[in-house]
Amino acid sequence: MARLFGTDGVRGVANVDLTAELALDLAVAAAHVLGEAGAFGRRQPTALVARDPRASGEFLEAAVCAGLASAGVDVMRIGVVPTPAAAFLVNEYRTDLGVMISASHNDMPDNGIKFFSRGGVKLSDDLEDAIEQHLGEHWQRPIGDKVGRIISEPHAVDLYVAHLVKSLRKKKPLSGLTVVLDCANGASYQTAMLAFEGAGAAVTTIFAKPDGTNINAGCGSTHPETLQRAVVSSNADMGLAFDGDADRCLAVDHEGEIVDGDQVLAILALSLQEDHRLASNTVVATVMSNLGFVQAMKANDIRVDQTKVGDRYVLESMNANGFSLGGEQSGHVIMSEFATTGDGVLTGLHLAKRVVKTGKTLKELASVMTRLPQVVINVGNVDKLRAGIDPEITSAVSDANHELGESGRVVLRPSGTEPVVRVMVEAPTMDKAEEIAQRLAEKVRTRLGR
């Protein structure tokens, strides 16, 4: 049976794959497992629960809170905040557990549940597996005054925004900068504007009116077209597009061109290197990062440590080696000096600060790397778990990599968050990349189609 937890928690269509019953059971199992692991000590355990604005988040939040309280955990409801805000607040309020209810950049019908342990760190694979194994298990529940209580915390947003602004280490460092923020009708609809205005920028927001059904709908980091037009039409210096839970962002320069996560990571790496704050002169990226990023870092004597796809693997490398910067092409950037997970608003603030500090446009800063033509095809309706073991597919990938040599590469892998196989090809020309990608995608459909 497939593992319930993916690379970013438990996800699925709300009320189909992810039901209120499953949410309650996950919360109870998490309390049970972490209690057995000694994570709670001997006092009454505490948890923080947050969500993005999806309509389904309301009943899932109620179920999670009920499950935790029934297991003897005191619950602090934060309401709608970004995922990185939840991680930060778990540490700030010193709760034993954090729960974020969000499907990030996925479409509105989806939702998800991810857990944070004390300090705002995502749970290990072993703990997630243990939670899955304890689902529905009978155990002695607390009664009387040992059951948990549920309270709401109204000041959480202000605390998080103050932390973001403070990370810039200067009063009003973005004064004179004009920025357009696309909040994806998601969890950053308050925090992004408050943080950028607090840092001194002149801010225009778009898609900042979530109604529970419009999250990520034709907007945000997966649909930045409106933002691109808005930046140009308003003569803004730059734009930033967040996803539904604001753990990632993509940027737009003053000419309306996209600046992707690899370019953002490159700009921040050079900034930290200049300030002697790039630990071990190393940046962490994944195997999906553009080859142009790796080449640019090498040209600037910065080492790149590449991991499997998924921010958890980037973070694992950072924690294990003491690195200070890592991220993904999707715009998921982790600055470990200030956060335990990717934070789109934090990333955007520091990117904007670099623009002001250097006096260069974002377009000029992004030119530090040249992106190789890259094609990504998501192949759906296939058995994605066989992608890495089917002999004809592995042979086709090997042949394609041999064909490209040092001028490009192929990465073929099952998605950790969606029911698809991703085929990524980089090549000297777009035509070549598309030709090889289509060839491999067809091989996947033929071999793995349901």
C-alpha cells in the first residue's frame, strides 16, 4: 500500500481522500506517537493549529483540534496564516507540536495536513511512519480535567510580521521601492502587505481577498501572468507572487519577466557570500535546479550541494551540515538564520533589500545566471511508483543523458505531492529539450499507463 505521508505531509481531495475522520485520527495518532516518544515530557502537552483560507480547512481544523484535545493536548488555534508563520510560531510559543492545514499551491478542492515538532521543524520520516501505523489504534484516552482545552490566539499575525521586518536588520530598508504583491488569495493576504509596508516599501496588492474558494485560482506563483502585467502597467520596481500557503515565491522584474527560484537563490547566495554569512560557502539545491544555476555558482566559487526534490531534503542537508541557504526552483527558499522552513514573504523581503542595497534592477541581479532551456512534462494517469524501476524507462533515461552529454541532463521522477510522473529535460536548445521530453513522456505513458 502506498505511504500515506508524501514529501509534504498528507494531501488529497478534501472530503474524499482527506476526510474529517482521517484528520481527527491523524491528530490523535500524532499525539499518541509523540507522547510515547517522550516529546511532551510530563506536563500537559500543547499544540498550535493553523490553516490556509480553503473552505475545507474549516472542518479539517475543527477535526484536528478535536482529535488533539481528546488526546489530552491543549490547542492554540491561530487561524489563517502562512505555513512558515505556523513553523515560526510553534517555536515562538514553545508548543510541543504544530499542525498546518494546507495544500500549498494545489487547486482549491485539495487540502493537506503537515506536522511540526517542537522548534517548528517538520517531523522525520520515521515519526510520520509511526503516526500512520497508529491510525485508529485503541489506547487509553484521558478523562476529566486531563483532556485538552482549545483557545484562540489573536496576536499571532502581528508577532510573525514583526519577526519578518526585524530580519532585515535596518529601519525601513525598502524605502523608495515600489512592489506589487500577488497573494494568491491565500494565507499571505495580510502578512505580505504588512511586512513590506513595515519595511518601507510602497505596496500594491492583487489577489488578496480570499473567500475560501478562490485560492490559487489563476493567480499566485503558479499563474503569474496578471502580476507580470501589473508590474509593467504600474511602473513598479518588481513584483512577487506567493503560493497559497506562502512558503514559496517567484519574482517579476520591472520589465515583467519572471525571475524563478533558481535565480532568486543565486542572488541571495551572492548577497550572503558578500556579507560573509553563507555558511561553508555552500548553497543547497535539488536535482531539479537548472544546470545554469550550478554553473553560475561554480563561477563564483560557491559550492552546490544537491539533494532529492522536496524542501524537507534541502532542510535535512542544511541542518546536518550547518548550511545557511537552500531552496528549490519553485521558489521555495530556506534561510536558516531566520526560519526553519521555506518562507516566501521572508525571501521576497531579502530579495527586495538586495535590489535597494545594490542599486541594480532585479533584471540585472538575475543575469548572474543563464537558464538552460528546460522542459518539464507532468505525465498523469500512470503508476508513478514504478517510474524508477521500470527497465525500459530507466534505459531510455540513460540513453537520453548519454545523448546530451555535458550539455544537458534528464531527471525523471514521481511527484511527492501530485499523482504524476515529472519528466524534466535540459538541453542546449528548446527544440532539443522538447523533443527528448516528449519522447520520454510517451515512454512513461506507454509503460505505466493505467
